[in-house]
Amino acid sequence: MWNPCPTLGNTGLIIMGKGRKCCVPGCNSNYNNTDNYVSSFTFPKDATRKNQWEKSINRTDFIPSSTAVVSIRHFSSEFIIKEDCVVRDDGSELVVPRKIQKLTNDAYPSIFPNQPS
Ligand SMILES: [Zn+2]
């Protein structure tokens, strides 16, 4: 039996809605009908974290709808889980690349390339 690796856990956010348009101002992720969809994430359900996302995005009077997403471009790589880590019975760890990327539990958008700083 394998247990989820405690450092990554198994409760990160899951990518939602392939091809949904990113709600960050100035970002055009998924605004074109191409096959190159950018991975995107819905807002956290937790109110405190949702608030942190909203503040980070800094869009005037912005109230994200339940379907609003933020594309992966706005998350620094330390918040993106690209591999799963499992612990074998003998204590050794096995790292498996994920097909679908997740965000860590403390992830928030911090990269806004098209905004004046
Ligand atoms: Zn975006």
C-alpha cells in the first residue's frame, strides 16, 4: 500500500475547465480558439484564501464568479505541483510526474506580466 507523500498531500486544487478564459486583467489566456489551452484554476473555496487571490489580482470591484479562473501563468513554480510523491512500504519515495498539474494549498497568483508595477 502506498501513502500520499506528506510534503505534497493530496488536497491541492485541481485544474478546472480546459480553455476557460483567465479573469486577470491584461491576460489573454484562452481568449483565442486555439488548441494550446493554458491550464487554469478556479478560486479557492476557503474565504480567506479566496480573498488573498482577489487582492493579488487587484482588479477594481472584482467579484469572481463561481466559474472564474486564473491561468497557471500567474503562479510561481513553487506553487505548482508537477509530480506526485508516494511513499512505499519500505519508506522509500517514488516521484511520479502528473499529467494534470495542481496548485499547492497555499498557492496564490503573484505573476502579472501585463500590469504596470
Ligand atoms: Zn491569465
